[in-house]
Amino acid sequence: MGDRDALVYLYEMTQGHSSGWLEETNWETEMRLSMWHGVTVDEGAHVISCVLGSNRLTGSLLETDRLKGLVNMRSLYLDSNFLSGPVPTSLSQLTVLQELNLAWNKFTGRIPEEIYSMIHLQVLRLDNNELEGTISESIGNLTKLRLVNVCNNKLVGMIPKVGDKLKELRTCEFLPGNNFDGEVPKTAAEMKDHRAEIASDARRSQLGSRSSSRASSRAGSRKSSRGK
């Protein structure tokens, strides 16, 4: 398995044959991969980017091990198409991926836990789909994340309080279109402010505990003195 086989998987799963992409120049031919529409390669001829947004892709991305061939893939843009079904866990095979854009499709089901293991992600766009369930606290593993957008889905639950881990975050969009509980940060700055507030509360709690301990200690000393 290699780059070519992995790209053929994408072509086959997104109905490149039957429905016809808007642009599919050289796909599934013997031409160099750098000549395939939307594909960029590095000096070693490994695929580093695949941009197929707004290209009338349809179908579902079935689970596979063929994506392992894309060892240098940095960017995958499949946004603004007609893809449906669950987001495949096998996307996590793209171990050095930095940008994943699946926005404006018809993906359903939960956000796979495996997505949160893609520790090099800087951009994660899952907005404008039909995803359900919650956002896992494991999103805190994505410490290089700069942009996350999951708005306009059917997500519920609390937004994980992991702002202290997402130090590179510049843009976060959770609303509109979801049904989260509690406070929902509208910007990365709000998330950082919320994080600082939590830290402040923790310090106040520690100070309160210390003061209470000292008061108890003084009271105990007084009782001891009176007993004598």
C-alpha cells in the first residue's frame, strides 16, 4: 500500500466513477500523483495535501487500512460536498495530519475518539454536518490546535474544560446549531478567560482551606491551654 492506493480508495469511496466529480483530472490514471487534481506532493513524491472541496463528492468513507499509505499527508480538505455516514476512525492513520476539513457534508454519528489522537492537528473543521453525542475531554490531547469548528451539528453535553491545554487555540466555534449545556465559550479568548477563572477559583479554595485549618489549629490550642 502507498500514496496511490490510498488516493484510489478516496476516489472509489466518493463515487468518482458513477456520479462524476466536478473535476477529476488524471485521477486513477498512471500519471504522476502531482498531476492529479487537488493533490500536492513533496520532493520525495509523497502526497502532502489533498484538496477536494466543493467537488461533488458523494458516498461514505468506509473503514480501511489503505490510508496508512499517506505517510506524509499534512492537509485533507473534503469540505462542501455530499459525503454521508460516520466519520471513519481510520482517518487517525494519517498520523502527521495538520489540517482536517470535513465541513458542510452530511456526516452522522459521533465524533470518533480516534480523532483526538491526531496530535499534530492544527485545524479541525467538522461544522455543518449531522454529528451527535458529546465532545470528549480527549480534545485536550490536541495541544497544537489553532482552529476548531463544530457548529451546526446536533452535539450535546458540556464543553470540556481543557482550555489550559489548548494554548495555541486562536478560533473556536461551538455555536450555533448545537445543544450544549452550561457555559459555551464563543471565542478562544473566552475559553482562556474561563480557564483563568477556574484557576482563580482553585486558588481561592486552597486559601480557604488553609485559613480553615489554621483556625481549627488555633481553636485546638486554646482548648488545650484551658485544660491545663
